[in-house]
Amino acid sequence: KARIDNSPPERVDVRVEDGEGWRSRNDFAVGWVNPNEPDRAPIAGAVYKLCPLGPGTCTRGAQTRSGIARFIVRVPAPGEWSLSLWRRDAAGNAAENAESVPVTLRYDPEPPRLGFEPSSPSDPTLVGVAVTDDVSGLAGGSIELSASGSGVWQSLPTARHGSRLVARIDDASLPAGGYLLRARAFDEAG
């Protein structure tokens, strides 16, 4: 008894486990549900296409495993990438025109870089911190104050203004003396 299957697998919807938000680790699990097709050759692999969401070149890859419905993929470089895939069955049928709707993979391994801005003589209680993050962008942060030598840090009410963190020192409530400042920032990848 011979079985013949000349039809490529249909399109499936792909999802990114844990969502499509920014990540600091370059490992993305993508998965889908293989419909029950008892009259067809079983699924034996998936072919995928990764494209940058900006200028650049797409790359392709494949994962082969009987009944595959999930795999881990890594993107070639930091940034935003779209991934679409199409399935291949055990008879070798596959069709790129049955590719999934793309999902987005976002990867940013680098922490933000911070630098205190010079204080303004006309507004000396305003503290500004310039934050540079080349990939995912600034999500938030804090500016803290400590009396010199105390080792005790106090968070200042901090706001994000574009790519800056700003806070105001309530110097009227502080004892006279020297103070240290420090800032922390996190990007969209955490």
C-alpha cells in the first residue's frame, strides 16, 4: 500500500513564548499548533526567515524533527527582527507562500550608559542624567543621594524626560555638608 502526499502543509499561526517584548538574552522560543491531518504526511520540519526591521539582509534557517511544533532561535545581532516560518512534511512538501504572519523578536544585550550633566548655576537643585541606549531605549531609572561617608542612600523623586533622568534635590531639608549622587537606569530589555 503506497501513500502519496503532494500538498505542502497549510499556514499556521506562530507565537513567541513570553511575548514579543524586549529581552536581554538571545534565545527566543517560537511555537505553533500542528492541525490534525491524518490523511497527510506528518510534519517533519520548519523553515524560517529572519529579517531585520530596518535595513539589512534576511537570513534563513531550518529545524528538523518529527512532529516539530516549537524551537529555539537566536537572532544574528541586537535589534528588532521579524520571524516567519513554513512547515515541511515527511514527504518533502513545503511552500514559502504558506509562511506564517511574522512575529517580532527584540534583543538588546547592552545596559544603558549614564552620565551626569553639569549643574546649572540658575537652577542648582536640578540634577540631570543623560542616558544612552542604542537599541531598545530608556525605560526608567532612579537618582539617589547620600551624605558623604554615611553609606546611606536616599532615592530622589526621579522622572524620565526623553533620554534623560531628572530629579530635584530639596536642599532646604538637608543638613549642611557634602553629598554624593548616583544614578541607575534600565532599558526596555530590563
